Amino acid sequence: MIPLIISIIMLLIGIPSGLPYGYYTLLRLVVCGTAIFTAVNASKMDKQGWMWILGFIALLFNPIIPIHLEKQLWVIIDLIVAIIFFISIFSIGRKIKKLQT
């Protein structure tokens, strides 16, 4: 659940322009890692829809082969992904915590 919260905060911080390019590289790494971690746990819980959504987010934010889009489109994507991560906290996040204990 903590990685999801950190990713949401970082996505929202990244929306305004003027941040260094390194921040967006770190953002890609954090969001991709969070999406993979949550997708794996969603798969363990047999939540296939969540697994596919989070897998797509991981591909979109992957730092190895970055997808270059215009800033305005990334703003929309960042907002949508922040909302998806927020919803996933209530759908998957609490169950991940139970799996880990």
C-alpha cells in the first residue's frame, strides 16, 4: 500500500512543468515498479482485470524503453494513473497487506 501512495504523490508532483528530467526518469522507475508489484499481487488474488490494467501501466512507464509523448498527454496519463492507483488501494492494497502478514 505504501508504494501505491508514494507513486500517487509522485505522479501528482510531476504534473506541473519545470521539474528536471531526472525526476521523470525516477517517476517512471517508481510507477513501473509499483505497477508490477501490484499486478503480481492482483494475479495472486485472481483479479485478472487489475493485473492487465497494471501491466499496461508498467509498460507505459517502463524506464528501459521509454515511450515519448507530449507533456499535455502525460499530464492526463499521470492523473488517470494516480486515480487508478488510488482506487486500487481499496480494491487490492488492503488485501496485499493481509498477504504479507
